[in-house]
Amino acid sequence: MLVRIIVILVFFFAIQTVFFLSTRHYITALLANLFGLNNQLTSVFTKPWTLFTYSLFHKDVNHFLGNIIFFYFIGREFLNLFSSKQMLQVVFGGILSGAFVFLAMSNLITTYNGEAILLGFSAGVFALLATITAYRPTYNVYFTERAKVKIWIIAVIFILYTLLTSNRNSGGNFAHFGGVLFGIIFGLNLKGIFALSRKTNLKTVHRSVIKSTSNYSKDQETQINRILDKINKSGYDSLSKKEKTYLFKQKK
């Protein structure tokens, strides 16, 4: 799912690049007006598809690359805890939530004047980050085998950055907070705080990798549990080659 979404975003940016051949901007007025989300409510009623399509187009190269890189790293961490289906749900929900918060805030705040068009995928990415943080704030993100940081610290850094740059990108930041709001609700629901659903499709590494450890010796069981705990904390990719080989042999 992570790769599929990236391919879709690259495809639409390639479309922008084709249009770029005849203009000085990566996003032309035609594309922005047709697919971007205009904060004028009359425009939303005539072009309701823009509530989602705004996320498929970006202002320029830096805007696009920033969102793609952010999505790739946060998306990998998300899939260590949740399923691909849940990723799609969170991304889609975050995009729609970002759109509604953008429309509400840009029309309710009296100091926010003029017409604005929202573009970019960042509301969906912020929703992923907020979901992980709300569900497991102590989750470790590993940059190397020893260098790690709690996910809540990363979330705070990005939220502070959003607040500090609100004067330069107020419309986009409204969408960011919309994504964060959806992610928090989704993550807390998975923890059972909101009784919206009794069942979830959370990955259970212990079940998917090894059905039972009852047939192993105490030393083997200890080693297997240590490896499974490491997978749960930092993902399968964090395992060494030796640990992956050992786990594969035990699975047989």
C-alpha cells in the first residue's frame, strides 16, 4: 500500500511536469482551479471532488519531495503496527478531515482574508503520524541500531514547526491539524477509548510468525520472544541477518 500510494503521487506529479513544459510554475492555474480545494464554499459545491483531489497535486518540487519523503518514513513505521487497509483508511480520513478543517477555519477566522487554494498530501501523512502517537506514544523510531527516538517527540516537533510557520502557510497548516485530529481519534479508537468498533485488523506478530512456542526449549522460547519483541518495537527490518535466519528456521 505504501508503494502504491507513492506511485499514484508520482504519476500525478508527472502530469504536473508535463504542464510545466509550457509554464513557469509546476502547478498551473488550470490544474489548481480544477483539482485544488478552494476555500470559497460555492466552489466546493460545484467541484466536490476537490475535497480529495487537492491531495494529489503539489505546489512545486520541494513541496512534493517533502511530502513523499515524510510519507515514506512515517508510512513504514505505521505498517509495523497496522495493516495496509488501515493505512488507506487513515490517509483517506486525514485528507478529508484536513479539507473540512481548512474550509471551516479559513471561513470562520475573521483575519483570514481572500481566496486560497489548498494543495498537497501532508494532511494524510500527519494523520498517520498522529495515529501512531495516539495508539503507542512510546513507540521507538530507529534511525540506526542504537539511535532511536520516541514517536511522540517527532510528533511534537512537527506540530511546533506547523505552529511556528502558520503565518507563511496558514491554509496548509489548517489541513495539517485536520489530519492530526483524525489520526488522534483513529488511534484512540484502536486502543478502545472510543467504543466505535470492537474488532480491529491489527497485526499480531506472534501469531503471524510463529503459532506456538510450546514445542521449543526454554532457551529457544526466550530467544524467539526476544526477537518478536524487537519486531513489535521497531519492525522486522530492524532485525539482524542472523536473527532473521534464526526466526525463519524456527518457523519451519
